[in-house]
Amino acid sequence: GIKRLMKLAGNMIEYYEGFLGPFPFDEFNIVEVNAWGYGQAPPGFMFITSEAFNPIGGEVNQFFSGGVNERFAHEIAHQYWGHAVKMPSSEEQWLTESFAEISAGLCIRELRGKDDLEVLRTTWKSQGKSATESAPIPLANRLRARANSETAYTNRTSLLYSKGPWLLDVIRRDIGERPFLVFLSSCQSTFRWKFGNTKGLQAVLEAVSKKEWGPFFEANYWGTGMPK
């Protein structure tokens, strides 16, 4: 399992370097956490839980191992979206989570096939739609629910990890695959080792696509719209 993870990490980093630029750090350390179902990505590191190292070992491992490849790709993508390009405030957290998620989706499609991306797209759409009326994406971290804190947390997660990547996927399908990769690459080169922001990203997108995106962002990012 460890050997497979090392090979998988190398393949994912090689894929990302093809359009996001050189890997931001000289080395990358993968550390097992004795728990289940999550990952974290400090600079040059990934902390990921035990099922990634032994996905067929026991019922608990098997339960949490579903989607572990995508989670692995998501955490590696944080070296680009989160560390190389930084978020200036909690209102801009989609720069780290949504952009890491769309990058991971494209990586999984590359390594495993287009069906895996279609499954992700279905999840992004349904979960994003369920939370879109709760708040605009920039206010995801301000959500509160006195009667049910779990609802607020679920909606916050759905806005950042589902609606955000769904918006980016809608843009990808609108402008085409190659221009979308150029957009992501341009964001990395423009904001590398800096604090990014959504208005700046929109300007990069408009320069790449030669198209006005103000109404789209106004309705769906700053507002509670959900594009089909």
C-alpha cells in the first residue's frame, strides 16, 4: 500500500505540473494519521488517515476508503491552492478548497477515467444545489444555525467543496478544456506566493476567455444562484 501511494503521489504531482507549474516544494512527505476519513496538507506535507495506506484491511478501512484517491489528489492540490496561491481571508476560502477540488477532479479523470469525474460532477451539483440558498459562497464560513449546528456545517462544506467546484466546472465546459487549463495556469503564475482574490481571478478568466463574466459571478458566486 505504501509503494502504491508513493507512485500515485508521483503521478498526481506530474499531472499537476503539466498545467499548474513546478511543484511548489522540493520534497513532499506523506504521513499516516491514526484516524479515519480526512486529510490535511501543511506546506510540503500531507497528513492522511489510515485507510489510504490499507484500503482493503477490515470493514472500517473499506468504509472510509471510498473516494480516498480523490481525497489524496485534493490534498496534493493544496500545495498549489492554499500555499502557492494563498487566501487573504475566510471569505475567499473557495480559492483553496474549490480550486483544489476541481483540480483533483481533473486529475482523477486523467488517472482513472472520465466516469470518475462524472460521479464527482453529480455530487458537486446535487450538494451545491442543496446549500446554495443558505448563503453566497463568500459567506460560507459565517453560517450559523442555532437549532442545528450540523446543518450550518453541512451547508458550509457544500458551498466550498461542491458549489464552488461546480461553478468552475460550468466555466470549464463553457470555454473548453484547454482554455480552462490556461486559466488555472495563469492564476498560478499571477498569484504565486501571493494572496489571491476572486476579482483578480475573474480578470484572469476574462483575459483568457475574451468574455465578460461579471453577471455570472454576481449571480452565482456573490449571489445564491446555481447555474445548470
